[in-house]
Amino acid sequence: MSNESFATIAAEDLPVYNMFIVRGVQWANPDDNDEGTIPVAYTINSDVTVPKFWSDDKALALLYDDIPMGFDSFRGSIGNGRIFIETGKGVTIKGPIHGGPEEGQSFTGSGTWLVG
């Protein structure tokens, strides 16, 4: 991954999740970060339901060569206060979370990348 940014998962008003949104930013020009950023969101549908979880603002690392728009599959793990997601198109999201399962759990699914 040649670019690194940050992401956030906000708490929803549900006791369990099988859908959630990762919000982050993509550097508009990786060669000149002063040009600003583009907000991106990855809306995820997971194959398992997990207890409510969230991250602190900008606490997750978003690693990418390019953020693909549209459909993208993923695999990952969640638990013990951490989340790790690797998408089929090469984006990694990882870092500390609050809530979620106490023990590590694998999960897979798909989602859609959007600007905004």
C-alpha cells in the first residue's frame, strides 16, 4: 500500500451489526497532500452478526494504492478491541475499536465504495 489515511466507524443505534459504514478520506493527490482530501465511505454487509462496535474519530488506518468506487468484497477479523478488513480490490482498514465480540471472529462479505 502506497497511501495511508484514516477512517472512522460510528456507533449506530442497534445492539448488533451485520451492516456498518466505514468513513474515511482519500488523498486527492498522493504526491501533494496539501491539495486536500476526498471523503469516501465503504458500506459493508457482513456474513455474521456481531455486537455493537465503533471506533474513535480517525482511529482506524486506511491503507490503499487506490480507492475503488463501486462493489468490493472483503474478508477480515473483529474482536479483542480490534478490527481488520482487507478488500478484494486491495484496501486495508485496521485499528482499535470499542465493543464488538470479546473473542476474535472471522467475517467476510461485500460492500460498496462511494464518494461522500
